[in-house]
Amino acid sequence: MQRTGSAAGIAGESGFDLSRMTGDRLFETLHALVLQEEGATA
């Protein structure tokens, strides 16, 4: 698998449609993932 290095490239490869998310919703999602990785609860 070729790395694209961009969120749009990764989303495209996974079939996820970034155009359906607002900027705020995208930030909330990414923030929740970071908290999850750090072992915190959202």
C-alpha cells in the first residue's frame, strides 16, 4: 500500500467521505481518538 501522507488520501483509501464532516466534527473525532490513544476517557 502506498502512503499518501494526507488525511484526504487516507480517507479515500478507506472509503470514508471527508466532505460529509464539518471542521468542528472532524476536530472532535480526532480529539477523541487522541484521548483514546492516551488512555483517557472522553
